[in-house]
Amino acid sequence: MKWYVAILSFVCSGSGLSSSHKSDLTQFDFPFLIGEWYLVNPDPEDPHQDFMSIHLTLSSSYTFAVQVKKRDSSVEYWEGGYTASQDTLMLGTHMIEPQIYAYQTTHNRLMLNGVTFVKSLARSLVGYWQSEYLSGTELDVVGVTQIQLILQPDFLFFIRSVDEQGNEAVHRGVYYTESDHLVLLYEQGEHDTRFQVSADQLTVNFENGAMVAVLNRVE
């Protein structure tokens, strides 16, 4: 059952929607690894640490990229493939000497051998969004008339939906992004959507057009 039906479980019980296959992103085994991770040197004057910052990108295609900004303002770059288990991350799978790390992760923190990286998000997506217009091939089945969505910079989300009778439902969870994918994870499961953001307007496409929400930023 689609996530937006779960959100409206109080107001749309028994609604039937056509199903579609989940994208590969929702099938990825380690979703909390995906993202843009940053480490800033807390003591740049320490002569034993020759870097200012490290930017690590991990993608769902099992590729990575690392940019290291050095103290002399030069930049080192490294990319390749990676593998992961529940507690081990290997960078450079096809290299003679890959780097192996013990890791732990949450929805917004990644610890590699005890060193903590913080996940970063484009500020344009963060905010409080209110629906201006809803459409879609299954909008009549879903019965939604209004959506409010909050995307926090710490990768927590809050969503409130209202139906034609004024009944409302609220859900909270965590989210992650990759390219134009916005994946919402909540107690009942997860759902992959596609999004576009332009200035102060966010468009979210659910299930290949089953429901499309155009939302405006609320200041």
C-alpha cells in the first residue's frame, strides 16, 4: 500500500490503489550510507593533521568520491567503488590496497574508525512547505485535499494531510536524498518520490504521477 494511503489511514480506510515497482533506490541495502558527508578539522593548526576538510560522497550505485582540502589550499581527489556490510566499509574495491573502515551510521551521522562525519543537504530543500495544488491519476482515490510537509536540516520530516471532510493524519520519520529522489522512511515502511525545487516552490511526484503535489515555502 502506498505511503500516502498509510498517512491517510484515519480518513481513507479501504482505499485501493494500483501498485508499481519500487525503484532500485528503495531496495538499496544500506540507505543511511547514501549522501554527502563532511568532516571539518577541529584543530587546523595541528601540524600532525595536514587537512582542512574532507568531503565523502557515497552513492547507491556503490561508487564513492573523496575530496580532501589540504592546509596549503590544494585539493586531493579520489574515486572508485565500494562495498559494505553491516559494520565494515571498503573504499577502492578494485585497487591494490583498498581502505577498510569499521563504521556506524545514523540517518545523519557516519563514524569511520571512530571519526564522525556529518551529512549535508542542499538548503533549498529544507523548510516548511504548504500545498498549493494537487493533481494525479489517483488523486480521487486517495482523497487528499491539503498537504503540509516539513523537511528539517537534520533529515527528519513531518507531514500532515487533510481530506475532503477535514479529517487529518500526521506522520513523522527520517528521509534521505539522491539526485532527484526524496525517500521518506517512516514506521510503516518507506517510499521513494521524485522532486524538483525552484526558488520557493517544491514539486513532489508520487508513484509516477499517481499524485503530484506542488508546494510553496512558508516563511
